[in-house]
Amino acid sequence: MDDEQTDVLAAHCRATDQAEQFGAKIYFPHRLTVLQRDRPFEMDIRAMQFGPILVGVLRYSGEVLIETDDLETSYEVNVPVRGRFLSRSGSDEVVADPGTAAVYRPYGATSFRGFADGGELVGVKIDRAALERQLADVARTEFAGPLALRPSLDLTCGPGRDWWCVTRALVDLLGRPDGLVTNKLITRPLAQSILTGLLYALDHPQVRSLLEEPAAVAPTAIKQAIDLLEDQPEEPWTVPELASRCGISVRTLQDGFRRVTGTTPTAHLRAVRLRRVHSELVVSDPSCASVADIAYRWGFSHLGRFAAAYAQEYGEAPSTTLRSD
């Protein structure tokens, strides 16, 4: 994955030409038509790039129609937070609402109409090459895109709901640009989870290859994966990247890892990082270091869960270890 860009792109526009220009800069060139003229025009947008994924929150003061030509280089998923939107992708038409996302493929003209009496939309723009490469990595198969995706995604149950839960975490980080959003140990796995989760959540012909039983794996490949996690726990590892380094599929890595170690690659990495935190707490000066800083540096974003895991492993609070002689 490319280095993550974490600058927030934000604008408040009161003119349609400015809104078109800024929207094109962040998403795609488009044609904007104002349909609700009984109020002054306003557009607010706030977005951030996370590697191959751009997440943005978009608002208009009244109903508009936005039309584009082929997206070409990207897929997109639009999730209404408030209101209903009429979405078209090629010949497919979907009514999107907070329980149903609209999905756009790289080919075919697209449009969406909404924001009547205000409204709010989360737009997730996903680099086409990255998503298709992710499918090839996960399934360990040759693939020539684009993906033939269905035009909608159910967010109320199953994989669609799970995908939205993960994606919403990035949306929440968008509102705190000075927080954990700058920590690639946290944002990079989240972005990878969004890519992989979308492949499982969306209905497309290649999904069967993701769900096939994993092939038998040589113990040497799993040992290589373990060694990578042990030797380089500071790296922002994701399961697909680890599988690729070891020359096996994600499903094969997960199955083999469970058979050899009794746990998952993610859990093993967390345990390694927990040991590194412990070692650093033991030698650190409490007047110069804090538990939070050390924990964040090793990829622990939730201090409560970190403290509980630490206490379970070492029999004391991390702050006690830091203060010990």
C-alpha cells in the first residue's frame, strides 16, 4: 500500500462552480444541478485520504443532482447518514438510505439525487487497482477487472453491516485529525480491512474464490510469518500483506496459523507488541514517558482494552510497571 496521506481536505462553498471544482478535486469531475432553490446554496465537505481509500462527509443545503461520466480509476460506495438518495450506476437504479448503500463501478455514467431539506452522505472512494489487487492477493488467483458489482449494499445485517462498522471508524477519525489518524499502525490495518471486508460484503462473481476451503500449507510458510511478526512488530502489518510476503493466500495463512499456533496472525502480533510495551515500560522514566504514548506507539488505539490485556498478561496495571524501580 502506498504511504498514507492524512491531510484533511475541507471546504464550505456558497457558489455552485466552487462546489463543482472542489468536489472534482476530491472525488470526480461532475455536473451539479441545484433542484431546491428556496434557500441559499451551500455545500460542506470534509475528507481524508487513507492510502488507496478516501473517506469524506458531504452535505448540501438543499436537493441537488450530481452526474458523472465513467469513474474509470475508482470504485465508490455512498452511504446516506441522513435522508434518501436516488442513485444510478449505468442502467441500475437504487434508492439509498441509512440502511442501503449505493455502489458505483468504474464503468458507466453515474448520478445521485438527494439532500432534500439538508442531508448527509459518507462517500468512500476506493482506488480501482488497489481493490482488484486485493482480490488477487486474498484469493491467490489471477484477476482482470473491473469487478461486476451489484449497485447496492445492505448495511443492516451480515458482512455489509460489519463492513460499515469498520468504515465508520475511519469516519470517526476524520473528525479528529490531530488524534490517532496520524498513526499508520492504526489507520493502515483499518484501510486494509475496508478493502478486504468490501470484497466479502459485495455480491460479485469472484466471491466464491474467497470462500473456498484453504489449501494445506507447509509449516515453513507459517514459521516465516511468525518470524516476520516477531522480528518486525513495529511494521503496520495487515493479514493480506503478511500472506503475500509468505507466498500463500489469506485463508491459507489464517487456517495454517491457527493449526500451528492455536491463534490468529492478528492476535499473535498483538501479543508481540504487548511484550514490547512491557519491555519499554520497565526501562522508561515515568517523568519523561507515559503509558498512553508507549501504547499508541506500538499500535494500541483503545487504552481501556490495552490496560485490561496488559493486566491479564502481567498481573499489574501498565502504570505500575512504569513507576517501578
